Amino acid sequence: MTTTATPRARPDWPAQLRAHALRVTRPRTHVLGAVHEHPHASADQVHRVVRTALPEITVQSVYVVLADLERHDLVRRIDVPGSPARYETRTGDNHHHAQCVRCLRITDVDCVVGSAPCLHPGSAAGMTILSADVLFRVICADCRENGPESTTAPASPPRSEHV
Ligand SMILES: [Zn+2]
Ligand SMILES: [Zn+2]
């Protein structure tokens, strides 16, 4: 009898930490669990989840734990222009993201062409490309269904006024 791991199955976090030569601590296992349950959560959101189990934990500790886990490829940080970084446990596949310009929800988009790095800049003279992070700007199905009257903002990217 074999147990097949589905993507939503809860991984064995202590084993994962040990595999990366990281000490198993409650903050680490809880942060991993929270990020896994809430893909693309910000550090603040992760903190809110972890706090229910570890009331003493600070946002600062959550940032430190996330940075440790990111360094060991146990979580991936997604930098979204204009909003806080998001975190996820789906690492190593160089998948991309789509962000709805209206509700700001982020969803996974599989690699565009084959495996990482799936995109190459036209001219890569002398550069070694490690990854290609693409952020698609979209209007999600929910927002499209709600129609343009649900928001007064145009669908074009918001322009930031720099003075
Ligand atoms: Zn949306
Ligand atoms: Zn993702």
C-alpha cells in the first residue's frame, strides 16, 4: 500500500527542516504550516495565523523565521510591486504569478515555457540566468463577473504620482 502525497497534503515539517540541517522549532514548524495553508500570504497574515498557536510570537520573529526558511528554499518569497512580500511553500518550480488589479488576489501560473528558467531576455550577454519571475496583471474571474460598476478605477495599471 502506498500513500500518494497530494499537493494539499501537509508535509512532515520537522523532517523537512532536518533535511535542510535546520533545528526543529515550534516557530519554524508553525510558520511553515501557516504559509502552506495560506499560499501567497504576507508576513503579517502569517503572523496572525501563527499567533493563534504561539501567542508570544512577534511579527519580527516571523520575518526572521521566513528569511531563514527562504534561505533554505523551504519557502519562496514573491515580491509584488507596491505591496508587502508574499510567501509560499511551492518552491523550486519557478512558477509565476498573476495578480488581479482590482482585488489584488494572487494566483499561481505554471511555468510559461517548459522548466526554469522558462524565459530568456533577448540579449543575455555574459549573464547566467537563474530564474524568471513573471507577474501577470489580470482581472480575475470574480472581478470580471462583478463588472466594471464594482469599481471606479480603470483596469489599467495604477499610476503612482512621484513628486
Ligand atoms: Zn479580482
Ligand atoms: Zn505561487
